[in-house]
Amino acid sequence: MKLTESLELLTALLSKVKDDNDLSDILEDILTPSEIVEIWDRIQVIQMLKNWISQREIASKLWISITTVSRWSRLLNFERKAIQNYV
């Protein structure tokens, strides 16, 4: 499966990085500017949800749809939770 192989490759690459500056450079090399901003948005949504900010307020502050915020809320509460340890 391509997703599994992609995650394994990305994990192996990023696990070798020991310096924050190198990590930033690598992320800029492999992601487009819009992908970087989208990841930033996702992290902000998760942080705000963890701080009990309402979904409507998050959508308004980040200029994203309530549907996007709701999707991330659902993932955070019922599916993937690993990121909670890091944000």
C-alpha cells in the first residue's frame, strides 16, 4: 500500500534528523508552502481544541470552515490521538 510505504519512508527520513534547522530545511524541500500552512492550521486547531475553544471560534480565528474543525475534533476525540502528546 502506498500510504504505508510513504509513512515508513517519511518516518525513516525524519528520524535521522537531529537538528531543528535541518528539519526545517527538509520540510521546506519536501512540502509545498501551502502544505506547510495546512499542517500549521491543523496543529493550531488541535491546540485550540485542547484548550476548550469552541469549534466556531476556531473556524473564525483561523479562517477555515467549521467542517474542517469538526473533522479534526472527531479525529482527536475518537481516532488518532498520538499528536496530543506533542502539541
